[in-house]
Amino acid sequence: QVQLVESGGGLVQPGGSLRLSCTASGNILSIFAMGWYRQAPGKQRELVAMTTDGDSGDYSNSMKDRFTISRDNNRNAVYLQADTLGAEDTAVYYCRAEGVRLRNSEHDYDVWGPGTQVSVSS
């Protein structure tokens, strides 16, 4: 019953930056954690970063220097600032919401967004 809407992906040159946005919609009471994973063709989906409060994040070790996650709890939104991008960052980036509690439910959901393509190329 919840949808994650992603935006901000696209084509950038090496060294460029992108800011990804994800907003959850639905009859949402709360979301425990939000963040981002990514998956390149032929590779496993991997963690980029997850956050609960937006002030700290659980980053993949390779992401800590160039990726910054933030969250706006009031808008059920999460953002990913990606800087100094290289070809190795080319992937489909998926928004992730964990522990989604709807107002008419006593159970939690984990939800994937549809994915947004990030391509880094000259």
C-alpha cells in the first residue's frame, strides 16, 4: 500500500554529482529506516547507505567519502548526495524503506522503489 517515488537519476560525466530523492506515499504512520541500494548488471545488489534519523548513516565502506545520506522524516523522504562520481558508480539505484508502519496495520513492511538509473560516462 506504500509507494516509493524516486527522482534525480541520469547521465553525468566523471567527476560530476547527482542528488537522488525518494519520497514515500501512502497511509504511513512511520518508517524506521530509509536509504539506498544499487545494482549494476551482472552484480549483486549492494548497500549504499541507510539511515534512521538522517543525522547518521550506515554506509558501505566504499561509499563513505563520496556519498551522503539525509532524511526528512516529516516528508517521509530520503536523499542521497553523490559526488565525484566515476564509471564504477554506474548502476540502478533503488530506494529502500524498512519498517514501514501503516496507520491501519499492526505489522511492518519493507519496500523497494522501482529504481532510477545513474550513468557516469564521458
